[in-house]
Amino acid sequence: MFDNLIETKKKKQRTVGGTIISVVIHAVAIGAAVYGTLNAREAILEKPKAEKVDFVTVKKEEPKQEPEKAPPPPEVTVAPPPPKGFQVLAAPVNIPDVIPDIDLSKKVTDEADFTGKGVAGGVGRGVVGGTGSANNEGAYFEFQVEKTALGDPGNPRPSYPSMLQSAGVEGKVLAQFVVDTSGRADMSTFKVLESSHELFTQAVRQALPRYHFFPAEIGGKKVRQVVQLPFTFALGK
């Protein structure tokens, strides 16, 4: 019954040409895949990285302005000294028949003013060649006045600068100014002749307007006088 076998279909034999074509096609496919992979990698590598940049606004420093310097005090106008001479007594027209009251506020008569020597109208304490007068509105030096300007003993002392006091710094200030006829320091004539520290100078400048002086006098009349006054800042021992 099974003596007759069914013959299977004979397989076709692959030719050499077909094999070569197949190899070539696969090679091209693989090369294209490799080429595409390399191009994609280079594209990724060449892509620029985004960097975050923060811009900071720098404030421009304004040029420092130097503090304005205070104008120098005006030069003190000093009156020329009175001439060295004598006073002339004028005889009264009406002779009083009673003894006048004594005025204790009047200047005590200086016998040196009545020697008859020198220039008429001058004073015994005047200067040879002097041309000044007791009525001059200028300021006199100490040697030109008969009664020098004196400070009130009750005047307050300048405040000791706290910074210098805590640092144990001592010093002094020599100030020059004019004492007017009201007994006040004319601060427009204030001048520092010597100072060991600027803070000491400021303390003196702030205290002087509160000072009171007894004005200088010539011939019983109050006059302006140039005063040089030292201030000492010392720590209590």
C-alpha cells in the first residue's frame, strides 16, 4: 500500500549571484545604520549647551566730594596806638559852688597823663609816633589799652571731646579773637594760633560764644581789644 512514495518538491539551489547580491544589500543597510548613528552622535556633541548668565548691575561709585573748607577769618583790624603824650585840662566855664558827687564808675586819674611831655592829647602809656585815638572803632592790643579785657571767672570750660578723653589724649589750643565793647567774643575774628588737635579746636569754637568778658577801656571808655586766650585740656590724675 505504501510502496509508492510521494516525492517532495525539489528545493531550488541558491545561485552564487544571488548570494553576492544579498551580501551587498545587507552591507549597504548596515553601513547606512552606522553612518546615521555617527551623524546623530556628532549632531548631539556639536549642539551648543545653553548656559545661564546672570547679569549683575554694578552701582557706579560717585566721586567723593571733598568737604568745603571754611573761609579763613578776616584779618583783625587793629587800631593804631595812641601817641605818647599828655592830657590837657580845660578850665570849666561855670564854676560849681558845691562839691559834685563822686562817680566811682569813672576812670581813676593817671598822673602819667599829665606830665606835659610828648604830644598833647596823648596818653602816658602811648607809643612814640602813635596816631591812634581812644575813640577809634578798631581793635586795640593789650599794651595799647589802660584796662585790659578780662574773662568772667564763671565762664564754662570747653567740653572735653569724648573720643580724645577715652583715648587719654591731652592738648591745648591758643585762640585769638576780638572782645567787643559788650564783653562778647567776636567770632568773625576767631583765629587759631596753635592747636594740638582739631577736636580741641571745635570744642573751643563752640564754647566761646557763651563766654562773657569785662571789656577793655581807654580813658574810661570801653573799646574793642584783641585777646589771645589759651585753653588747656588735661585729664584728672
